[in-house]
Amino acid sequence: MLVEIHVSPRPSGTPEQKYAHVDAAIAVIAASGLTYEVHALGTVIEGPPDRIWSLVRDVHEATFAAGADSTMTTIRLAQGKDDAGPTIADLVTKFRA
């Protein structure tokens, strides 16, 4: 399964670290051990559905743990039958130099 997740915490960080609450969400993704890529407007993660669904909640909640007052999380999911969907590499490798 692939998921693209975008968290929009308010505020996005602290005066000293402008994106601290977003960074906390990305740290949760990094700690998951799943394959992921951070992009300018979201992060794409690949893995088994059970791990992805659990991780989405953890990422959302990480913004609150970091100090955000509110958070809006947007996700887009892609999954093939029997979890045989594409990988991140399948979809982006041909566009990389």
C-alpha cells in the first residue's frame, strides 16, 4: 500500500523552529522503518496496510505531542488487490536523473 500524508498543524512549529510540529510527524515516519520519501507538500510511505493505517494515526497525533494546537491531516491511499500495488520506485524512478 502507498499513502501520501500531509499534516497541517497550527502553528506549524515554534518561533525558534518554524516547522517543529511537522518535523515531529516526519520523525514518527522515519522511526517506523517503512520506505518513505519526504516531498515539499507531503510524504509518501509504502508498506503493509496494517502498518500504514496505524502509522497514519501516529503521525497525526505526533503533531499534538510536539505542541500543535490543532492539526488537519490529508491522506491519499493506493492499494492493489492482494496488496500487489505499485511501489514508490515503480512510480518515480523513470523521472529521476
